[in-house]
Amino acid sequence: MYIETSKRSWAKSIIWRLIATANSFAILTAAITGNALWNAIFMNITGLFVYYFYERIWNRILWGKIPVNSDKNGEINE
């Protein structure tokens, strides 16, 4: 089990906002449908998948992770 450093959390937050803004811009600029509501729905659906893969990638990055001792139930042992 790991805990995250503050620097890691800040980096993830800033990078996510850049990716989310780019996703929103791409979907709204492309105007996939002629309806603003459907474009917003599509933007949120794509954002969900982009975020899922974003988090999976960050789970593989060890930078900013501090290992802690824990038992099988996830309880931290001191």
C-alpha cells in the first residue's frame, strides 16, 4: 500500500485539468452533433474513459508514492 506525496497530488491535478480541458475543447469544437446537450453528454462520456485510463497510467508511476506497511484488509500497521 502507498500514500501519495503532496507533489504527486499537485502534478496529477494539474495534468488532469490540462487533459480535461483539451478533451472538452476537442469535443465542443468538433460539435459532433448539432445539439449542445448531446455534445455535453458526449464530452462527459469521453471524459469518463479518458480519466479511467489517466488513473491507470498514474497507478504504474512510482514517483511520489511512499510505501507503508498494511495488512490484508488495508489497515496501516505502524
